[in-house]
Amino acid sequence: MKISSDFSGVLRSFAYFMSSGTHYMLKDIEYLELYGNEPSAIEMAYAIFTNVIELSPTGEVLNFKHAQQRATDYIRSYCDPAFEVSPPLEDWEMNLYGMPTT
């Protein structure tokens, strides 16, 4: 089974706006330096995004905005310790899965 074109599109869009520093949910947050200096923060944002995203049985993305919000709230809280993610991120949202062995 391949990922859907819908999921591929939202992942590509999220990656573009994150890596270009123009994500509208991170306006006024200086986060681009994390890419070279603290890649684990970026890794966690993508993990949150992919853990939260939901797909229909046909591969249609059901909650793109919510998945982005959870991931960008994490980055915002990482860059601004005064910002509190609400509701707090749950363990399942922040789970880091390993690469396949094959």
C-alpha cells in the first residue's frame, strides 16, 4: 500500500512552509535556526504532525489544520518557554518510531 496523494500533498506543504520559515502558524517565531542547531526539535514537530494526522479509509486527510496546529504549537513552546501548549501534548502524539529494519 502506498500513501495517498492527499497525504503526500499535505506533508509536502507542511515541509515546505516549515523549512522556508513562512509557516503562518509560526508568525513572529524565529525557528529556522533549529534546523541546523537543534534538529531534534524539528524531528519532534514532524513526529507530532504524522502521529496526529488522520486519514479516511480511502486516504483522504481529515484533520490537516489540527495536525499542523499541534506540531507548530510544539515548536512555538520550544522557542518560547512562556507559551503553553493547550491541551498539553500527550505521549502518543510525541512518540518517535524507529526506522524499519528491512
